[in-house]
Amino acid sequence: MNKLVLQAEVVQIEPLRYTPAGIPLLSVVLRHVSEQVEAGMKRKVECEVNAVALGDLALKGLLSIGTHIQATGFLAKRSLKSTQLVMHINHIERI
């Protein structure tokens, strides 16, 4: 299963663009900060995740800089020749 749920702050938004098939695509960067337990010890976790929203989700205006969200989606390679992972967002909730 490939499912990712991430609570994060939107820290960067690229201009809206369209895929060759004409589907709206919005690229964003999400910053996550939390405390996790690993091997019985607390650990502070900070990361930035590249993410994309496609179709109606890209047009809804739910993503703006500084907004805190819970994003649900999956991970995929940026392109066929890339090894970099990108989160593809299927659902967004403001928190």
C-alpha cells in the first residue's frame, strides 16, 4: 500500500500550470515538524516535502502560504527518469 497522511504548513506554491493533457497542476512545498518516538526515544522530526495537487483540487484555492493542512495522498517519482519522490495529494483538510 502506498498511502501518506501528513500534517504540514504550506511554505511554497508554484504558479498553476497544466499537464500536456490539459489537467490543472499545482506544485507546493509542505513543511512538517513533529515529535516522534523511535526505538523508545523521542525524536524531533522536521522535513520539507514536494507535493502536487491535480485537477479540481488544484483549482479549489485550499492551498495558500502559511496554511496548516492535513494532506492525504501517495508517493510517486517526479518523472520516469527521476528518483526524486513527490507526494500526490488526493485530499486536503485545513487544520
